[in-house]
Amino acid sequence: MVLQFFIFVFMTSQELEKLKYPIGRFDCPNNISKQHIESWISILEHFPKRLENLVMDLKDEQLDTCYRPNGWTIRQVVHHVSDSHHHSYTRFKWALTESNPLIKAYFEDRWAELIDSKAAPIEMSLSHIRAVHFKLVYLLKRLTDEDLDKCFIHPETNSEVKLSYNVGNYAWHSSHHYTHIENIMKRKGWL
């Protein structure tokens, strides 16, 4: 733990940023095209199988390895994706059925510290991710341009979030956490 602290202290802010955001932060285009939406939906559609293939052979000690200093373990990342994408699916449904609903935010860092995120088998979250993505992708493929223009209000920023943006954000989120896991596996020689 002391060594991990010193490694963290001596990392440059640029190195830490690269560990936190290995594919960069989400950069949404100003004009979201039909091709953007289709590409993002494809990422969401294939993500559950890609993630499962990446982590399915990891042992408990590997799953309990942090992907960066002071970061979550691989296990926590998998459970976080399940929680986060569940919330996202619900936000889509709210925005499609209510007029600019104020969504409920949650403390993802606190959720990641709960016993299910820290100790539960990842199979439960992998199954949940498969189910949520199956439902989400089915829905997204059938949305009209008018549907994609609908919004929800995020309470942390008090800003409107268009569903078209949210499709891209969660495609990015999938790739973002996939890369966290993939990178630590490469650094450890597990790939």
C-alpha cells in the first residue's frame, strides 16, 4: 500500500489522466449524425460479449487488482458498468415517457464500496449487462430522430441531456471501462 502511494505521488498529472481516461474524455460531435448513432449502438450491442470475453478467465486475485493507483478493482469496474448502464437505460425510458424529467443521480463511488461491488461474483453483473444492453439496443434501434431529441435533466449540472448525446456517452463509457481493464491486464501480462 505504501509503494502504491509513492507511485501515485510521483505520477505526473498527465500520466494519471491517461490512466483515468485511457481513450480520452467523451467528445460529442456538435452535429450527431445517423452514422454516429448507428456506430454507437453497434458498440453497445457488442460490448457485453467483448467484456465477458475479456474477463471470463480471471481469477479472484486478478479481479481484485486495481486498474490504477487509488482506483477501483476490475471486479468493481464490472459491477459499476452494470449499475451505471442500468441507470442509463432507465433514463432513456423516463425521457421517452415524460417531458424533460429530472433524473436521480447516484454516488457511483459509494455504490462501488458496497459489498456486492467489492466481493460478489462478476457473473451476476455480466448477465445483467447482457440483459440491459439487449433491452437498450432493441429500444435504441427503433427510436426516431424526434425520440433522440428528447431530453432529461441531470441534477448535478441542471442541464438538459439529449438522448442522442446519451447514446454516445454510454458507448464511450463502455469503451472507457473496457480499456481500463484491458490496460491493466496488458501491464500485468494477463493478455
